[in-house]
Amino acid sequence: MSPLTIARRALLVIDVQNEYVTGALKIEYPPLEDSLRHIGMAMNAANEANVPVIVVQQTAPRDSPIFATGSSGWQLHPVVVARRRSHFISKTVPSAFVGTDLKEWLQENHIDTLTIAGYMTHNCNDATTKHAVDAGFRVEFLMDAAGSVSYENRAGRAGAEEIHRVFCVVEQSRFAAVMTTEEWIASLTGAPAPERDTVHASHRRAQQSPAKITPS
């Protein structure tokens, strides 16, 4: 990868806040200590390679059960606070593009590729990824620097590992190049970066090897 390409990347670190570590939405998969370590690694590598780091913080009203402004859960986690950033965004909805200056900042800084890490895989990361693609940006998703929680509602139940895995597969099929943090760091120093797939190719591959599909 050329220096010009590297200079046009930005690392977006989404909602790495105490709510996901010690609060009401503790990340279940991948293991929290692993994702936090990889988030720190990605931020360090970005700063060393002069890739801008954008930190995003979810904000809710003071009476909200999660991310209440000023609460412990709302605070950014030390792994993010301790590291250098180029820009900061406060948001109130899942997508980091809505109601913020993210798109304008990326355009002003000539960024065409957004690398996403943080929480949660299936919520704010997914919403931001799809918004970015629709806005014309390329997206990379660091699958081991993110995480999910389990859900149960009237539609059924899904475990955190299942949610994380399925969303990673879907993102790779159309929206983002899904990779590990180590693969991304290697790409900053010239190694080929993984590329996103296509819906058609992903589907054909599944049809040809149905035994490899994990049952729901």
C-alpha cells in the first residue's frame, strides 16, 4: 500500500465507553479483554502511521438507563482516553454520520477509506458502516476490535457470538472488508489489505459448500 493510500484512511473508534465494560451492556463476544487490547493496538498503529484517529462517544439524556450524560457508563474507557486522537464526535443515534460533522471532516481531510473498530458490531458499527458506504466511502471493519451482546425479544433469541459472526459475514459480503487488527496493521506497512466480497460471490460460495454453513 502506498503512503498516499495510507494518508487517505481514518480509524473510527466507536463508543468504547464504560457502559460496555462495567455497565449495563457488557460485551460478551469476542472476549472483552481481547477486543480492548486490539482497539489499543489499532490506535497505536494508526498514530504511528499518521492515520487520523476519530473517537466517537454515544450520548443519552441524563435519565437514560444507558449512556446517561455524565454517568460512569457514559465515560470513554481508559484504553481510548490514554491514546492520541485527531477528532472527536459526540452522537445520539447509532450512525456516527447523523447529526455530526463526520462526513465533512472526512472530505476536508481527503479521507476515502474508513476503518471501523469499537462497539457494538451489530448496532452502531453496522449503522455507521452502511451509512459510510452509501456516502461513497470504502470501509474496513476490524472484527476482533469490536463486539456484541446477546438479545432476546419477541422475534427470538440470539447469542452474542452468533450475532457477531453473522454481522461480520454480512458486512464482508457487500459493505466492508472484514479483517483482524493484525491484518490491518500489516497493511499499513505495505502488506495487501483484504478486500470486501460481493453478495453474489458470497451466496454462490455458500451454495457450493452448504456443509460449512453454521446452523442457526
